[in-house]
Amino acid sequence: MTLHTGLKFKTSTQINVIEDWLDANCKGEWDVDIEAISTALRQKSIAVYFENEDDRDAFKAAYKSFT
């Protein structure tokens, strides 16, 4: 599996909510990496990597609900 493209952003949304969206909406492979978590555990920096650009673009259109 080669993940060619990705997005990095900060969110307070639980990772399982994002993973559920990815499972339901992505046609290719994807991966989520937690890059940092605030000390209060409310905000985290994550990177989401995609096998194809169409999945990335669909996630990008929906991602405002995750920030």
C-alpha cells in the first residue's frame, strides 16, 4: 500500500469519529497518525494519508466538521 497524499490539521474530534468517516467514504486505503496531543487532551494534531486524491478531496470537503 502506497499512500500518496495527505492532510495535516488540528481537531478536538475523537479519532474514532474520523476513522468511521474514512471507512464509510474512502474507496482506497488510508491511515491516520496522531502527531501531537495537548496536555488537556482536548486538541490533537493529526495527519490523514490517502491512497488516492479523490478520497483526499472528499475528506477535505467534509473535514470542517472535524475541526
